[in-house]
Amino acid sequence: MNLIHRLLAPRHDAHAHCDLFCGVYDPAQAKIEAMSCLKAAQKYQDSDDAVFRDRCIMIKEERAELVKHHLSVLWTDFFKPHHLEQFPNLHDVFWSAIKAAGDAKKSMDPAVSQEMIELIDQISGMFWQTEESKATGVYPPA
């Protein structure tokens, strides 16, 4: 058995922030999911079909969870300590945005999703001001 383990053991160690170091980051991923939350909440408010409203809730909750994921990856993998010098409120804005995603997950009020979008827009503004965004971002502002 020892021979099999040696034969199958990796020959090189690789270290990366994810399973495949792609180097692609963009707050647009979070914004798209946040816009889905907003639209689902609006459609929920405009409908009296119970089945449709249940689907709105389910989809909005999934999308809000994705917002939390995309923001967490951006916060922990893209932004580095030197960005805190450039943006002293970086951690507060991310914390607020992730909390807002949790609030949007629990609420069908479109205003709650809109607040989340506004916080993501603040993060996007910081992201695109960094030098690193030029090499890793996908959808720069027009």
C-alpha cells in the first residue's frame, strides 16, 4: 500500500487562493445577484399568485446567498492590507454589504435589496480605483 501512495502522491505542491488560480475578480458578480434579489422582491410585491410568490422567495434567497459568497471572495482574496491605506473604511463597507445581503435574504422589501446594491456600488468604486483591478477585473465602469 505504501508504494501506491508514493506513486499517487503529488510531485509538486501548489498554493493558490482557490482550486484554480485564475486571477479574475469583479464586483459585477455580486451586483448581478443583488439585482436579481431586487427584481424578485419587486415581482413578489406585484403578484398575488401564491406559487409565483413562493418561487420569488426561493430565488431571492439563493441569489442573496450568492451575493454573500461573491463579496466574501472579493474581500478576502482580492483586497490586501495595502488597500486599507487607500480605503480606510474598506472593512466596514464589506461588513455592511454582507450583512445587507443577509437582510435581503430575510426580507421581501425591495428597499432592503436596494440598500445592498448601493453598498456593492461603493465596493465596486473602491475595486476599480485599485491598480490590481486593471489586470483582474472583467467589466470596468463605462
